[in-house]
Amino acid sequence: MNEKKPLEWIRMQLYPLPHLENKLEVIVVFWNPETGEMRGEGAQIVKSLVDSYAEKGAITTSKGEIIQLDDPYRNTAALSAILSQQYWISPQPVEAPEDPNAKNLQ
């Protein structure tokens, strides 16, 4: 029997929130929640954002929830809470990061 291997990466297309559309661009990054690795042309932008929030130790969401930011590169809730401060997140599980020069990368 041929078992399907779980998809290890998440392709995240990040759309700036309406009040930031003139300041930020749409970016695509690939994230591996197991290893905490971040790849793609927008990876450095995301890392800078994540690191700046992680220094604070916690974040309060728009619903008033407090999320601890221990190792946000391996914590889906923490990473999502940070990114959602500036972006709408469109995640898609994928087998591996795409080649940034591939035609189907939007």
C-alpha cells in the first residue's frame, strides 16, 4: 500500500492589510513548521517582523487573547498572530518550496 507522505512546507501568500497597502507589498514565503525554516524572496521581511515581535515575548490579538511568542518559527499560533498584525495570510500546504523563477508562482 502506498502511503501519502505528509506535506512538510506551507506556502504563505501574505497580503498587506488595507491600511498598509501603500507601504507593504504582497509577498510569498515558504515555512516548515517542523524545522522553523523560512524560505522565499520575502523570507527576510518576514524574519525581521517575527524577530521584532518575538523580542516582546507576547502579543495580544485583535480578540484580546495573549499569545506567548516562544519559538514563533515552530508555533503556528504565534507566527499567525505576528503576521496578522500586518498581513492577511493565505496558507497552502506544499511538498517543497517552489522555485521563485517558476511561472506558476504568483
